[in-house]
Amino acid sequence: MKRILLLFVMLICMSGFSQSNKQKIQSQLNTEMKKFGLTTKDIADWVVESEVTSETTKINNYYIVQRYQGIEIFNAQSNVSMKNGKIINISNNFKKNVAQKVNETTPALSALEAIENAYSRLGINNSTSFSIVETINDKSFKLSDGIQEDLISAKLVYQSTKDEKLKLAWAFQFYSPDGKHLWDLRIDALNGVLLEKNDLTINCNFGYVKQTRYPANYPFNFNESTVSKTVTSPVGVNAGSYRVIPYNYESPNHSPFQLITSPSNTIASPNGWHNSNSLSGTNSALIYSYTRGNNVFAQEDANGNNGTGISPNGGAALNFDFAYGGQTSQPTDYSSASTTNLFYMSNIMHDVWYQYGFNEASGNFQKDNLGRGGITSFIGDDVLADSQDGYSQATATLNNANFSTPNDGSRPRMQMYLWNDGAPPTNFITVNSPASIAGPKIATSNVFEGTDRIPVPVSPNGITSDLVLYKNNPTPPGYNSACQVPLNAAELNGKIALIKRGGCFFNLKVKNAQDAGARAVIVMDTIPNNPTRLSMSSTGVVGITIPAVFVTKEIGDAFIAEMVNGSVNIKLEVPPGLYLYADSSFDNGIIAHEFAHGISNRLTGGPSNTSCLTTPEQMGEGWSDWFALMMQLKTGDSGETAKGIATYAINEATTGGGIRNHPYSTNMTINPLTFADTNGKSFIDPEDSIEKVWVHAVGEIWAATLWDLTWAYIGKYGFSSNIYTGTGGNNKAMQLVIDAMKLQPCNPSFIQARDAIIAADQATTGGQDYCMIWKVFARRGLGVNASSGDNSGDRTNIAAINDQVEDFTEPSAGANCTLLSVNQFINNDKISVYPNPAPRGQLNIHINDFVGKINIQVADLNGRIVYRLNDSNFNIEKAINLNSLQKGIYILKVTNETINYTEKIIIK
């Protein structure tokens, strides 16, 4: 059992929150209470969960959580933006009529009883006792399961349910002991029922589907869209040499390995990459010669146990110069090179994005926060980065990469895997005779459990023998199924057995042939022209000691036809130079993508709540793709060039389409995605057979939009190769996105994330790029009248990913192309529609402080106008009666010369 460490938490980031600011927030809540549809009791009890400041926008963001009788309501978090001592926006997410919705104030289950229940419901066997290792207050604890070093966060909360009730619950966040999940869940504090479960380990192992769409034509002028303006890169000052793929190249297919010296940045990592002391600390035990430091601890984890793997040692000179033999090499031969590149790129991500505001106070990843803000703990929250994760397990874990982001002060984990999705078919079989069928034949190896998985021998140590067709009693499933003992055991002895598929488990077939003395087994398919080549699986370990492969029916039939006339002699072996794996730790794009999940999760909703990207429309995958693309920008690049994600991992050429539906490009013939394409993006999860939102397909629409925005900025401001402190358009786009993440609410929709970007530009430049930003968004269907519809619940709320409405309208041009006032990204928040859903069609429209004329229009989801009221007098609030409409979902529009508001309404 690992040593259990007591977690001492010190809250630094809240020290700047004054009583005066709290009074200002309360006063603003009182003023806007009616607009938000809240009661006095709803806004009477709240707490500041975290505070984040942006140096560029000069905005302080206070993430405040609603409470009832001192108990927090889970994710009822509002983002209060304050600049120059004045509140400029409240993104409200408080629950309405809380006092009528809560069921209880006293739990029947203790935190320890509830966590035992949670483990049981997740099927986790814990033979030790749970214990409280820290009491933060009477409603919040740190627990230990006696197994892991990482602790369990426990907090008493109210959980909102689908029927709009608030149930008293225990909220837990913890790693599963096998390291495959970071669970964020709520257990009913009265009866132990699992109320909600989210896995904060974000996997990127989805199969990809190439789609074909007709070319779209939404013109936009990306001026100077080929990068031409450059400045020199910053000079590193800290020791260390690393043979790696440079950060701005994706993979070994894009660039040769280079020995890079002193790449760390003195601002982000003043102690370098191998020292986790404080700024003035001299503890030699915290100075490392291997791939560990204040930001990242990288090691191989081939056995997948998240334990102590091998970390390459660079010696006193920190010289990490290790060779990579390529995709035909065994992973053990290059694990040091793999871990070194993972360590390098992860640190680069830390240092680069530190410059743009992902720093200690904003919840970045460091063991020691160097006295610069944020939450510190004895364990720290440096990134645990595992290379070659799980490939040597009994059942190898392949074709994946993931990142787990707990709340600030707890350690994230990045797991990088080997990939063989792109492996070409393997000619494991060579027919020596007869000449009529001689030559190489494609076969697939098995994935039997544990020690039963015997690899095909590697050339020149192959098995050469005649084939013998296995014969058993002619009862179902057939004469050659090998589901019974053989009738021709003597013939099989010392030979390679040919067996037909069907009737019993593959491993039983192989074991029966082995018991008869066969040296190896070939199982043939029985389905003609089957496009799927099976990797034979098993159930249990039965003691197999011989290799076994699988071939198509057509190959097997050819063998049998020739065996009628004489012997068929074959050689079974792994041919020389066989493609084995692509190691994702050499794919800088995948590393950047995974690390970026940590950035978006810590910045959205504040560092103390990493559960703010869990709704159906969450764009985490989109941000991560965009971060990866930004790291690879180089002089000479063009926005129109197709950029695929993870081409190396799936064994494509550098010009391949990658693992998304479309490669990224500003050319909409290459990437035609628009906001409407988010609709219908769901799949059946093979792990639990539940239909879920396909977050990768949703996210790529957001990434395509941000990529367009980047090239619009480059076209206007040029490009800087100084990714740290440059002033080019790429730098401005990087800053804009980070600033916007801090402004957007918990669980933002596409529309809210768009508005946050417009607000960030407004706060930093006074709206200098307002018109350009709107053009980009409108081009991808996120114009002023676009609607996200419902964005509630989690990834299983499939209806919520089928109601988005795109729009290509830009705002009317005005001075500086600015239709809105200084703070007006926020003005839509000054309009509220309630109750929604509207019982019997009775609906109220409230516009704060507005008197004048408005137009009201209601349309069904087919765009048909079903209600219209033009040039109507309006005085702050107006009631409309829609009881003539059938129950269902509609789109409400409120407009005049200065208002353009769209909202989805439900009539019930």
C-alpha cells in the first residue's frame, strides 16, 4: 500500500477578496434579482469559491456558489466580473426558489458511509477502511481509501435533479484505484442512491469517421493568410538538454529529433524543470536528475498501475539524449526517449501558457506555487505524466490518451498510450508450397488473456510446418470447429492446425489443438468476404503455450482446397521490419491536446471547480484541438492548409486527415463545418451501452471556429514566432481565448463562449476587433441570432444536442463596427424570459430599464412563424399568451433597432 499523505490546504487566492467587494456583489444581486427570476432567499446565502484575475483585461472574476442554510448547491455557480472596482457582469447560474425545492438539511449518511456506498456502486473493491484525514469544516473533508496516495474530496451539497428538486447529497471527487477514472459524483445523503456521475478523465480514443459534405461557400477575407512576419524566439537560461521533437512540430513524421538545450522559461519556471523547491529553497531532495520537477513528473507506466515506473536519468548535466528506433522497434527499446519527449512537451505547455494567464493564481499545475497564489498542498498538483501506459498488461491498453483534472491543489494525471490503429495488415503467414498459393498471407494475432497470449515468433525464428485440418465428431457446430477433442490427433502432432470459426471460445479451440501436439493454430473465418479481421479474444486463462492467428474464409478455403491434393507447407512468423506501434508520447499535438484539457477545466468556472465542462454542448475537445494547432504554428504556414490531428498516431502521412471528421482549414471546402453540425452528434458508448454526446465531433466545430479566428488575427496583425512574448496575431488570439475562458460561466454553451470572447476583446481593446470577431463567428453559423437551445444535464441528455439553431447574421455596423455598448456582451443578460418552461403558454419578457418599442416573434423548429407582435409598446416587462400553440420547443426573438435577442422556450 502506498504511503498516505495528509493534505494541508492553504487558500491563498482568496486573500484579495474584501468585505467591500462582497457588499458590491450582494447589492448587484439585489438589483438584478427580479431579472434573474430569483427570490430574496435565493441570493441571501452564497460563498466565493475562487477568484481569478486577468492581467490583460484587468478583470477580477469571482466565482460565487449559491448555498442554502450553509450547504452549497452543486454547480449553482455564478461568475461575477469586476473591473476598476465596479461589477460589469454577472453570469447567473443560481437556482430559483431554492427553499421550496430542498428536501432536507441533515444527512442520514456520514461522509464515510456515503463513500463506501459510492465504491460499491462503482464496483470498486476496497478491502481497507476509509478514514477522514482532514476536516476542512463540518461539511467538507479529505478522505483516504487506504489504497492510494491521492485523497478523496468530500463535501455536503444539494444536487439538482431532472424534476428540479434539490436533494441533499455527498459530493465526491476521487481517482479510481486502477487510475482509469477521475470520478466526480453525488450520492444521496439520505438513502445512498447515486444521483449523478461524471468521469473527469477525458479520453481521446474514439474511432473516426470520414464524412463527405458538399463544399460550402461562406467567404471571409483572411488577409496575409500566409505567415510572413517573424521575431526571434526567446533564449532559455536553465540547464538541461533533451533529444526531442521541437514543440512546434507535431511528430517524428514532421521533424527529425533535435537535441534542444535550456528550453525552460525563467518567468514560468524560475527554478528550471528539475527543481521543486520554493524560490529560495535549497533542499537537495527536491532537485532531480531525472524527468521530474516542479511542473511535471514523467515516467513510463507499462504495467498500467500508476506506480513507480522508470524515469530516464540525465545525470548531473541533465543530458537526456536517448535514441528512438522507429515504429518497428519494441517499446522497451525507446521508453527513455518516449518519456523524455513527454516531459519536455508538457513543460513547454506549462511555460508557454503561463505567459497568457494560466498561472498559479489561475490554477495551473505546480508542486510548489512559489508564493505566487493559488491553492497549495503538501502533495502539490504537478502533472503526473505516464508514457507507454498499460501496454504490457495482460490486456494491453492501446489507441488512447487522456487527462484527469481534479480541483486546484490535487494532482492531475496524463496517460499516453501506444497506438496501432494505423498498423498495416501483417503478413504473419508465408506459404512455401504448393506454388499455386505460395507467398505472404495476411493474418491477425489474438488478444487472449494474460499468459495465454503467446506472440508469433519473430523472424528468423518462425515456425515452419505442414498444415493439418482439425477434425472432430461431425456434430454442431461442425466437423472442423475444434470444440471437441480431435479425431486426428496423431496427424496434428508437430504440425500447424487449421480450425474453423464458431461453436466455442477461440482459446478452447487453440487449447484442444495444443493438447493434441499442434505447434501453432490458424483459425479461419466462416463468413464470406467479411471486412472485419478479428483479433481473437478469450474468456479466462486456460494454459495456452502456442501462437494462434486468424485468417479470412477465402484464405482458409484456398488452404483446404490444396490440402485435398497434397500438403500445404507454411511459415508462421513476424516478418522483419514490422510496424508495431506509434507512441503518442512522440506526438506533440496529442500531448498539447491532453494538457489543454487541464487548462480549460481549471479556467472554466474557476480552479476550485473542474466540473464546469460536463454538459452536452461542452467544447473541451475543441479547445484542446485548437491549443494543439496553436503550438505548431510556424513561419510559412497558411490558414488554408489542411491540418489533421494525430496523423502520426494513426500512421497517416503528414497531409492526412487525422482523427477528426475534417482536417482544420480556413477553406470551407476543406472544412465545411458550421454550428448546425453540432446537432445529432451522439453514439452508443460500448463500455456501458448508453447513448452519449460525441464530444469530439461537437468540439471540432468550436476548434474550426477558433482556428478561423486565429488566422483572422494573423491576417490583421501578422505572425510572431516568439510564442512566449510576441505581439503577433497568433499571440493576440492565444491571449484572447485564455481571457475568455475566465469570463465564461460554468458549463458554457457555444453562444456563451462566443460572447465571452467578444467580452474579452471589449475589456482589453475597447472592442477594436469586434467586427472581425463577429464575421468569423457568423461565417461558421454563430451569428447574432444563433441559439444553443438546452445545454443542461450531462452527456446523456441527447435531446440537448439536437436543438441548436445556426445563424449567419452579423451585427449592424456602427462606430468601430460596434453595435453594442462597452459592457454589452452582457446586455443579453439584461433580458429574461420566464417562466420557462411556460405552463399553458403564459410567458413574461423582462428587459431591465427599457421603455420603448419592440418586435416579438415566435417560430417553431422548422422556422415557421407561429406568433408575431410588431412595434409593440414595452415598459420593462410584458406578458404574452401563447396558449394557442401546441406543447413543444419554440424559438423566441425580441428585436428593435438596438436589441437582437433569441431564446429557446418550452411550452408545456
